[in-house]
Amino acid sequence: MTTLESVEVGTELPPLRIRPISRTTLALFAGASGDHNPMHIDLDVAKSAGLDDVFAHGMLSMAYLGRLLTNWVPQQSIRTYSVRFAAITPVHGKPTATGTVTAIEEVDGERRATLALTVTLDDGTVTLAGDAVVAL
């Protein structure tokens, strides 16, 4: 196990493997987030838009990346965090959140790591890409 003191460029965060996205997960996230967009929870609406099924909220994947970060450092150590949505996460998709240290520098008297972050499905599709800076 890597200690924060030994983190260097190329260090990989322990991956966060998520169980397949279920309809229950989507309904619960809709309630928790207040995002009741029917594209995420109503099969008929998704089909009327030409999709095969509903798909996960982008912010759900962002939350998984947030969990990846807070599994590695305390929440108060996060200095910046941003993402870009790249593809949808289908219902039953199996996302994995990963992160890699791309830079380390001293800023304002603290050692900080810049991280490249992704959420990827089992088939290799990247659904979310982002970065974060954390104090070590």
C-alpha cells in the first residue's frame, strides 16, 4: 500500500469498481440529487428519444470519482476537482473509477498531487474524464 508520503508521479489510486448500474440505483440517485429527468428513470421516454434504455446521470459518475478521491485522501485535502462527460453510462453498465498522479509540486507550503481521473466501462468506453489536485 502506498502512503501519501511516498506518492510520486505515476502512482495509481486503488480503483473503485462499481456494481452494475441498476434501475434502483438510478431511482435512488434521482431522489437524492433532485434530478428526476425521465431519460434516467423512464424507459418509455428513453425509447421515444431513440435510445434502447435509460442511462445513468452524469453526476452519478462524478460522485463515484469523488468517492475514489475521498477513499484516498480526506475530503478537506481536495483543492480542485473537475470532469468532462464523454459518454453515457447505460443501465447495467459496470463503471470503474481510476486515478493516476500526473504531477507533484509545492504550493502554498503544502505538497500537492495533480491527478488524471477516469470512469471506464468494462468494454473500455470512457464515460467521464477529469482531474483533481489534492494536498498530500
